[in-house]
Amino acid sequence: MPMQPSEIEALIKAALPDAQVTIEDLAGDGDHYAATVVSEAFRGISRVKQHQVVYAALGGRMGGVLHALALQTSAPD
């Protein structure tokens, strides 16, 4: 069963309460999303570590119920 954008956003915000999260359904199938996540928690850490934080927030759903997630992460300007 596909994930809803609101569920992805809620999982990310549970781990990163200050995050500004934008989710876009890329294919209209509920399996391929793009997410932009901006959080102060990302300041000073590598892009790879930022993505790991987001994937950890998704609790193992990547590759299962959530097939693909294109990520853009950053700290606020």
C-alpha cells in the first residue's frame, strides 16, 4: 500500500520538529516522491549524514512501502 505525502511529512517532522518539509509525488503512484527538508539539525553536517537522518526518520520504509525518495536537504539560510 503506497504512503501518503502527509505520512512521510509526519515521520520526518517527528524526528526533526523544526523541519520545513515539502513532499511532491513525482509519478502520481504514491511510490515515487521528492522531498525537500530544511532543518537547523543539518547545520554543519555532511549531505550524506543529512540524508541518513531523514532515512532513519522513515523507519525502514525506504525500499519497501516507499519505493523511491529524491531528497534535497539543507540548513536554513
